[in-house]
Amino acid sequence: MGAVRSGARSGRSAGAGMRLDHRVARLRLAEPLRISRAAMTERDAVWVTLSHQGIRGRGEVVTSPRLGLDVAAIERALVTAASWVGAESHPAGLRKRLPELRNRLAHALPVAAAVDAAVHDLLAVEAGVPLHEVLGMPVWDRVPTAYTVGIVAPDTAARCARQLMRRGFTTIKVKLGAPDPADDIGRVEAIRAAAPAAALLLDPNGAWDARTAIDVLTRLAEFGVAAVEQPVPAGFPDDLATVSNSVPMPVIADEDAGTRSDLDALPGGLGGINIKLAECGGLDAALSMIDWARPRGVGVMLGCQASTSLSIAAAAHLTGAARWVDLDGHLLLAEDPWTGLGGADGLLRRPGAPGLGVRCRGES
């Protein structure tokens, strides 16, 4: 069975003219996803609703062992968020105070991101416009997204790549970081043979030291790699710079570029930064990261977690500013309980409704 909404828990906090509700649901992946540091088959999602004068804004936060967030921790953070909501009478005031929310929830930025999405969604729905207009982003109607292939055997990876090409995908993201780098090389080689026209994004999740990264990436260059994310562990900018200066493909900082405050410590010469709303604290923070990258000629990648279309839609409204789009979290689920964004054929489509534009299946 896929994503399950039955048996979901809910909570409510009242503010001055606004109300913050939440509901918990279980998400199951279509297939286990293995990366260098863990494997995942399911996770919980908390759907946040901000209501004001009959209008609702939505956001989502998913549990994350890496970030120390289970449902109980998320619900505790939402109590803090409800107090923050209660100090304002209109969501426009909340939008101005989003940096304050991130400060209050510095230990739980994904929760701040969910509330941030709900604030922006409510404002856009109230204005009757798609979210990207409120954000000041370029108009978008459809955009290709990558699809992630985990750490699997080469024949399995090749079979998946062929299926993705038949479905319409043009970009494949390949998880690397197996104990034996030869396994990684074999996986990329198999995918390239199965999908000769696909753009390949590589992601070892910081699994290599600098020497290994340079060796493996130099050998993989013949396969026409479009970019590589975070080849070395976070927190070692000199190693990141060494790799970036030694390999032919763009290097994108991921774990080293979680928040706006991380960016000034990055070495020069990087090809890009990966912006994930859950890790930076939401759309307001993401806009500041885009503003940092643009004048420096640093490319923007939009990344995600395994999550529903509710989370992915918020990031999708930023795609007008992105060089690389890796927003496949909803496509990894056995069943997505939200609808309107598409993507099964490799193309995300802007929903027709105002705000985020997606809706929960079964809702009118």
C-alpha cells in the first residue's frame, strides 16, 4: 500500500484571527531507496494548514532521522510556530517575520519551512495568483526534473534507466558512495549505456575523501556527467575546493550549503549550490540563497526529500531560477496523496489553481 492518510493524528492552535492545524500521515516508497549513509522505505509526513478568514495555506514537513525529527519533535516545534502565528492578525505580517520563525526553530528548520510554505500559499490564494508571482519568480508552465536511482546493482540501474527514458525523463540522478568505488563506476557505466542521451547528475552524499573523489570523477568524466553533488563530507571546504578544481564537471555544494549562513564559507569556483526548502527553512530563505548565487555566477540546483507533491510544489515555483531541477520526491512514493503537479513523464507542470495549486485527493 502507498501513502496512507487513514488514522492520521491532528492538532490545532488558535491565533489572533488565524489558526494553525496539522495532520500526520504515513508515506511509503514504491521501492527502497539506498544512499551512501542509509536506506529508506517509509517516513511520516505532517501536513500543516494555516487558516485565515476562510482561506487556507498548506505546507508539509517529513520526518528525518538525519535531522533528528520524528513526529513528536515536529509537533513540539509546531507549538512554537503556533505561538509565533498568534502574534499576528494577517498572514502578510507573518511573511515579514519569517526570519524570526527560522531563528525560533533553528533546531527544526523543516518545520519552519512547512509553516513558511503555508504562509506563502495562503497569501497567493488570497491574491488569486500562482505562488511564483508572490515570490517574484519567472513564469513557468512545465520543467524537466531528474529522477533518482539509488545504490543498486548495475543491471538493476540499467533497467531503471531504460524505463525512465521510455517514460520521458531526460535527466537521471545517480546515487554513489558504495564501499567499493568500482561498484559506483559500474553503475554509472551501465546507466550511460542504457540511456545514452540522458543528462547524468551524480550524488555520493559526501562519501569520498578528496583523493577518491578526484580519482572516481576523473574516470567517470568519459560518460558525460552534467554535475556532481557534495563529493566529500561537509565541513571540509578545502577538500571541496580541491575536488572542484581538479575535475571537469561542475561541483555542487549540498550538505555544505544547507542554509544562507553556510554560503559565505564556501570556496570559490564551485559550480552550484543545492537549495532544499526543508533544510534552509523555506521559501523566504531560499530566495535569499538565490540572491546570493546570482551575482556570483553560481548555479542553483533545487533538491528535495522523499515527500508528497505538497512539498515539491513549493520548490517547483522556484524553478525559473534553477539550472538543475531534482524535484522527484513525490515520484518515489508508492502513492502520492496530493495531485496537480505531474512529473511521472519527467515534466513537472504548474497546477492551474492559485497558490501552490495542488490538492489532497478526496478533497473538493
